[in-house]
Amino acid sequence: MIEFTGDEGLFNLRATFQGGVPPQDSDDTACMYATWVDVGAPIVVTPGLISSVGTRTASNHSRFKWNLSKYGNPVKWFITKPGDDKTKGFHYDRVEAGAGISLGYPSPFFLELCADGSGGILRPITSENGVADRNSYCVGVSQRGIVEIMSVAAPNRESSEPTPAWQAYSTPGRLMLPETHSKEGH
């Protein structure tokens, strides 16, 4: 079981992408054509509405984007800043709620990181007008203890839960990093 303890959660994600990407004008059930493999690059998710590395104002909607980059054989996935060497992804393992993650080139999808420390189903970050975008996604931990990329089908219904778009099931001892001092091994 995966849990957020205190006010932040640390978990690992690694993804592999297959097939094409859905057309931009696709309505409702847009499939991301992706499958999860193992867990990998660490992401620290903390509560908050905007990224600590870039503010969003009324005149400037753009946020700081983090890339989920792949490198090596076999492929490893890292969280990196755009333009940075993808082999240095492990340096950027702290991503606060509200930061966007690009799902690797050439995928057009961006994820919103969201966390409330409860370990329950997490709601996505909303857009400027306070309504969740129809095609918005978030990284969350479900009540079943599954790390999920979730989408919200009904933005205005508070009772509706995000529906999983794709999922990463926990491998015991691998998904959660229980101790913060175990940074790089040797």
C-alpha cells in the first residue's frame, strides 16, 4: 500500500510509450497510447497550487515545464528541466504540485502533479477560472494504493472522482522510497 505521510509523498515513476498519439480534436475518451512498466525516476509531490519554480499570473499562463525524459539502454526515465542534459534527471527529483510534466517527445500531453497528503484519490489542478480542463491529467495515489495518471471527465461535479487513464501498480519495496537518506547508493 502506498501512502502519503505528512505533507509530502515520495514515489517513483517510469513509463514506456507505445503506438501513436490521439488526434488533438478528439473529444471525451482520449487514449494516451501508453503502458506502464517499472518504477523509476523519483518525484516528490508536495501540496500547493503552483510550481515553486515559476509563477502563473493572469497575463502569463505559462508554467515551468518538467520533462519525463528517457535515456540509455534499457531505457530509464528521468524528470528533467527543458534543455537540460537528460542524463542529469536525477538532480531534479523535487516537483511540486502544479508543475507540468511533458510525457516525452513527441507526446503532446502534459500532466499536473497534485497531492493533498491524504493518500486518497487526488483532484487535478484547476485552470485560471477555477474549472478543471476537460483533458487535464494528474498524478495521484488511489485508495487502492495505485499510482495513477488520472483524467477528469466531469470538471464541475465535485462528487465525481478522477478516472484512471493509465496506472502503475506497486511492486513491493520498489514504488515507495521509505528513507530520504538513500539518495544514490554508490
